[in-house]
Amino acid sequence: GDLGRALNRLLTGFRTRTKVFDPWLPPSILVDNGVEPASLDEVLSSSDFVFVVASVTSENQGFLGAEAFASMRKGAAFILLSRAGVVDFPALMAAVKSGHILAASDVFPEEPLAGDHPVRAIPGFLRSAHRAGALDIAFKRMGDMVLEDMDLIDRGLPPLRSKRAERETVARMRSKPSDRN
């Protein structure tokens, strides 16, 4: 997806060897994007850093749990950048609390994160507010993209910036809507 591609562009400057598990993409698409297709087990067990940029779907809710975290290298870092619903959050907290892995996240099961949430007291768990999409510049950019697409549509051309909600994928999405910004 877009977030994975943006992350890959960022990591390219560090000359990383990037292994990717994505059950929705054929290996050739991953190779064309300069990454190495791999199984989930291979990504978890062989990586120093695991970035998660998955959308929540009917198939993957909580799919990264205690077994997944236990399979990671001791001291590896787990960075959750998409939706908290793809992980068993208590299992992630336990894996970090035990000292097996480190973690960073800007998403949580309930947002905003309560002041007394236990994750706040776990050493090795870096927390950040989930704000990137709510920055004024992001809203301006979204508006500019909508206007660009409207111009294309007015000229009888297909939109290029907007994503089409495909029947096969949209029915699987399970992200919670946000009631505030």
C-alpha cells in the first residue's frame, strides 16, 4: 500500500535489506518495488526491525499475537504504524515488558490513549500520538489532490489521486472510524 511504499522510500537511504510479507500482493509487485518477498515467519524471525503497515481486515484482526512476538529475535524492534487492531495489544505489551522485544507505536486500541493506560509504564515501549494525518498540511494536501482529480474528471479523464473502493477489498476492511480529530 501507500504507507508501505512511503516507508520503503525512507528506508532506501539506509541501504537496508527489506523483506516484506503481504498476502494481497504477488511477489513480482514486491520485487518491482525493490523489496524481497518473504513469509510472515521469515520476516518476524530474521528481522532486527519489523514495521507493520497493515490495514485491519476481517482476516487479520489481532493476527500478531504472543506467538508472533516470541518468534522475533531478542532485542528486535516492533514498530506499529497502521492500526492497533492487527495486533493482540496485551500480548505486545507483555512481550515488551518481558524484555524480549522493543516496540514503538502511534496507534492504540482506544485513542486518545488514557492517561492511566498500562502501556505508559512499560520501559522499552515508545509511544507517540497518532497525528500525522490530522496535521493542517495533510488536510491541505488532501484538498489539493481532490481538486486535481476533479479537474481531470471535468476534462473527461479518470481521477489519479483518489483511490477506488474496490468491492473485493472494501468489504474486508475493519478499521474503526474516528469520532474526533
